[in-house]
Amino acid sequence: MSNLTNICFTVKRRVYALKRLQLQSANIEAKFYEEVHELERKYAGLYQPIFEKRRDIVAGAVEPTEEECEWQSDREEEDLEDLQKKAALEEKQADSAGADDPKGIPEFWLTIFKRVDMLEEMLQEHDEPILKHLQDITVKFSEPAQPMSFTLEFYFEPNSYFSNTVLTKVYKMKSEPDTADPFSFEGPEIIDCEGVSNKCFLFEYDEDLDFTLGTDFEIGHFFRERVIPKAVLYFTGEALEDDESDLDDEGEEEDEGDCDHTVSI
């Protein structure tokens, strides 16, 4: 709320002129975010082959080559010999028992859901057997000249829980200052979402859960901006360390911002 009661009329007029400039700035910022959305859509196409290869490996549709499996961090190098011995022992035991190797990476996405606090808190007991069939999650951005939106697509292997193997949620967005409160604009915001109803917390509102529309929007953004681009790092837990570091940094910034720098005029 503005407080211009203690300044003279001529100065107040100049402040109003500055606010008009501020509104122009907000409109330019809105255009900036529209172009960012177009860049996201463009680069999503470049990421697509990488994500498709990830999906195939997770589902067991392809087996990565020896070269593709080469990966060694400093910490992993120390344990490499032990891991090789353990792998050889497990292979020997599997051969003697006549056991088959697991297909792909079992429960890849379910493991991610369990590792992320925001998702794990919403998991119900009946969700887990459903999410064991989840093979991929993708994001699609709205086409040029269409209203701003993004769609999350959840790909399941055939299962007994539902007939559709692809379930979607569409998040509709707007990137323009609110006419009633234009100076509150901080970038695109989700204004609505649509998705099929299903027996899973991702698609079904449960009155017994503290699952507001705002929470659904937060989850949508989290999938789009973090989980989908860095799925393997959430599976290993490495991305969780980065998230905690980001939260610590935000907390420090908030503490620094607690100082009162207001000036009365």
C-alpha cells in the first residue's frame, strides 16, 4: 500500500510519473518471460533425444554400451575395486541361482517420488503399486501464438489400474501484470490446470489431504524445472543436496533482508 500522505502535491505528481514508468517496466518484463517460454519450447526439442534415450534405458528397451556406461567421479574411483568385486560376486550368485538380470532400472520414478519430501508426503499406500509402472515423465510447451501453458505427460507400462498408458496434466499460465495489482508481477504464474481423474495423488484431489490447488501448481513447476531435467540426480540423491543448498542460500538472503531499510518521506 502506497503512503504519499506526507509529501506535497508537486512531488506526488512526480511519484505518479515514476509509477507509470514502473508499469511500463512490468509490461516489458512480461514480454521477456513470453520470449523465455519460446526459448524453453525451442530447446525442449534439443533435449528430446537425450530424454528418449533415458526412457529406453530406464524401461529396459535398450542396454547401454560399455562406452556409454563409463562414469567415474573422484569418490567413486576410491570404491571402484570394491564395487567390481561385489558385482562379480553378485553375478556369480545370480548365475548359480539361475536368476535373470532386472530389466532396466526398476522403480526408477517411484524411487524419485520417495526421495523428494514434497512428493513423498503425498504418497498414499495405494499409489506405490501404480507408480511402479511409471516409465517416463515428459513436459511439452504450448505452440507459438497459443496461450502460454505446459503439459506434463506420465507414461505407464500396461497395467491393471487404468487403460490409458499416457496420463496428462495441462497447466495454463499467464504472463502479464494483473490490472488490479500490476506491481505484484514477478513472472508467469499458473492460473489453472486440467488432467484426467485417476486413483493416484498426481491426478486426484483427496479432501482428506491438505492438497490445495496451490500445491498442485507447485508440484507442476517442480516436475518441469527440476525433476524432469535432472531425474537421475534425484534417483541417486545428488540433486537433493543441491536443493538443500539452495534453500540454505535463500534462508541467508531472507535473514539479510530482515534489516529495515525503509525511508519515510
